[in-house]
Amino acid sequence: MRNKIVVTSMLTALLIVLKSYLAITTPIMRISFAFFPLALTGILYGPMWAGISGGVGDVIGLLLYPVAGFHPGLTLSAVLSGIVYGAILHNKTRQIWRIICAVFINNFIISCGLSTIWVYQMTGQAIRALLPIRIVQNILMAPIMILMIWVLGYKIIELRYNKKTISGDE
């Protein structure tokens, strides 16, 4: 249990750093690699831990680096993203279609759907203006996300478990 808390905390801290420092932010969209630690948390520990990581990462990131105002819907979207990664990828065989499914749900249902509604509520910008930009952003990011999770994500997990097996750690 302690190991889950420590690793989830470190991945959440990485999520905050990637979201805050290594992101391109405009008034209507944000391009970042914050999905990666969230996906790793989901693969390693499942939907509950990944959902907590997404929610905590969103709130702490907002408190430390306020870019826009707080909206509980955006935090809900972050929680749901973690839950999706965990539900689809945790304790499942490594298959590309699972990653594609998780990325599709996160990019096109949560980001283009829910998050666009939350940004509309916060900014008052027309959904017709927001949606095309967000769709293009998510279409461009989807292959990058799939490739990073498939290659890097599972390689990191493989190295972690090989180290455990070699050293006898639990």
C-alpha cells in the first residue's frame, strides 16, 4: 500500500510539472504530456488510483500555477481521464487496441466533449469556435499519445517489474 502511495504521488508530481512547465497553453487549449504519468498510474494501479492522481494533480496544479479560474468540471474531467486509463489498461494484456480505445475516449469524449463544455462555461466562447480547434489538437496528439504509452509506458513498467524480480523487492 505504501509503495502505491509513493509511486502515485511521484507520478502526480510529474503530471503537475508536465502540465505546468512543459505545456503550450492558449486561452482555449493546452498541449502537454501530462497524460503520460496519468496513463502509467492507470496501468500500474488501476482506475481508483489514477482517478485520484488526476483530480489531485488538477487541483494542486491550479493552486501552484493558476492559469485560469477553477472549474469543478475540469477537475471531474481529469478524474475521469485517470479512471479511463485504469479501467482499460490495468491488469490487461498489452494490446494496442486497448491503448487506442483509452486515448480515443480521453481525447474525443472527455476532452472534446466534456472539457469543451467546461471551457465554454468559464469563458463564454462559442462552442462552434472551440470545438474545431480542440478536435484538431486531439487528432494531432492521439498518435503521439498512443506511441508514448505503447513504447515508453510499457517499457518503464517492464523495467520496474524486472528490477523487482532481480532484487527480490516487493
